[in-house]
Amino acid sequence: MIAGAQPNGPANAALRSLLPVLAVLVLIALVPLLSPSNRFLSLAISAGINVIALYGLSVLFGQTGILSMGHAALVGVGAYTAAILSRDYGIGFWLALPAAALASAVFAMIVGIPSLRVGGHHFVIMTFAFGQLLAIVLTNGGDYTGAATGLDLTGPVTLFGADMSDLTRYYLMVVAFVAAAAVASWAIINSPYGRTLRAIRENERLAASLGINVGRHKIGAFVVSGVFAGISGVLLAHFLGHISPTQFASFPSIYLALMVMIGGARLISGPLAGGILVAFLPEVLNLDPVQSRIVYGACLIAVILLLPEGLIAGAVQAFRRLLARKPKQEREDPDTTCTTPSEARR
């Protein structure tokens, strides 16, 4: 082996991609020390809940190349599972969490099997249709789903005897879940399974010719994204205390797709950046809902045309180009103090 070579170079590079995200999350966890307003904490909690779902969508879209426009429906399955378990069986947050994740994963598999028989924009349309279908079913579900008015959740969320309904405590719990989602997504991306998904994304026919079961892996990616979405749904339901079908219809799914595309689906920092940016941009610019949708659309068009891999990937590429240009400029502008051969010899 060459002296100074590092055999674990790829592993170290993968770890370095995760550390900045964890460092940012540590800083985010310290925000309560600044005594923020309840409105800020509520926005931050909503953003964090979305980020958890986005990490699942990044596995599906960023690694496999499959864009789902019905992802909010998977979040809704998790939320309604938690609400029904709370109302009918008195099951609290922590027991509802794995049940909701499983329910969303099963629903994702049911949606994925017929949807993945088609590709491209046809798949996008089918996932969008499934999301709309779920909203219709929930609206017409009568007393079981609460119909159009939705369901209420009762009972506080507790952790080691502490009441997590306090905004600051719930905020810290959501940050912890975001960190866990980031680590889980990072582990999937850097596993052999993640490399297989990327092979399918880059050349599906070539992957199939190498013996990869493309359909099974696509459905698997859909199921994984459903687990993330289900956990996000439980957090959302217990945070709001009330859920309704409109929260999981067409626009929320577009909203999630917008976040992951703006932040960047292929980098581990992309979902975090996209979720924070889209959640706080209207607040910073003081936009009403209509204006914010116009701004979101303009941002999406700009990102697709100028930064197709997302803002974070674009910023990283710009920084690398800047670093590469600096040594080049130094080579082109050498020290000219020695102007003649005789002066150079002296």
C-alpha cells in the first residue's frame, strides 16, 4: 500500500457528509436557549416534522429516481392510524409510532405495486391519484375517520414521566427524531442497498441485465419512504391535536416534493435545507399564503433550470469551483520580482 494512503477513504468521505448535518442539528437544538416565541417554535416543529418525511422521499426520489406526488397521503395514513388508536383503544404516542410506521409502509407497498408498472410522468400521475383517492375515502369515512371534520387526539405525549406537550420539549423531541431520520437515511444511502438503488436510477436496463430485481427494489424504496412518512404523521397528529383529510390531499404532496427538490434530494443535507427554507421563507418575507405559493413556484422553476440538483449541491459545486480557480490564478500570476535572467541568477 502507498505510504499515507487511507484505505477507508470512501467511508470517511461518507461520514464527513453526515457530520455537518449533525452539527447543524446540535445548533438547532440550542435554539430554546434564545427564548424564541411560540410562533417560531411552532413553525420549527412543523418544519422538522416535514423534514422527517422528506428524508424518506429523498431515498425514493434522490436515490431511486422515483418522484411521488402522493407522499402526503403516506403521512396521512400514519396520522390517522395514531388518531384512531388513540380514540378507540387509548394507545398513546410511543405505541402508536411503530404501528403507524407499519401501516404507512403497507399502504406504500399497495400503492407501489400497481404504480411502478408504469414510469415517468405516468407514475407521478398515479401517485397523485392515490393521494386524492385517500382524501376522498377519509372524507367519506363517516364517524370512523371523522369525515370532513377529521379526528381529535386526546392524552398528552410523555417521555420518562415528562409532559412533552410543552412546545420546547416537543421541539427538542422533534429535533431528535430529525437526527435519527438523517442517520437512518445516511445509512441507507451508503449501504449496498443504496448503491443498488442508485444503479437503478442511473440505468434501469443495465441494472436489470446485471441480475438486479428492479421492481422489487423500487417497491422496497417506496416502503422505506412510507416508514419515514408514518413516523412524521404520528408526530404531526400529536402536535396539532386534530387532523382532517385536507391536510393530506394534493397540495401538501406538491409541497413536500417542492421542499426536497429545492433542498436537493441526493445529499443528506438537502431535505433539512429544503424543509427549513420552505417553512420559514414566507415568515421572513412576510408573505400571505397566495404570495408564498407564487414564490415557491418561482423558486422551483429557478432551481430546475439553474440548480437541478438543489441549492445545497449548487452551493457545494460553486465553492469547489472557487477553490479550483484560486490556485489556477496563482499559477497564471507568478511573482515577477525577477525581471531578467541575470537578476534571477543573483
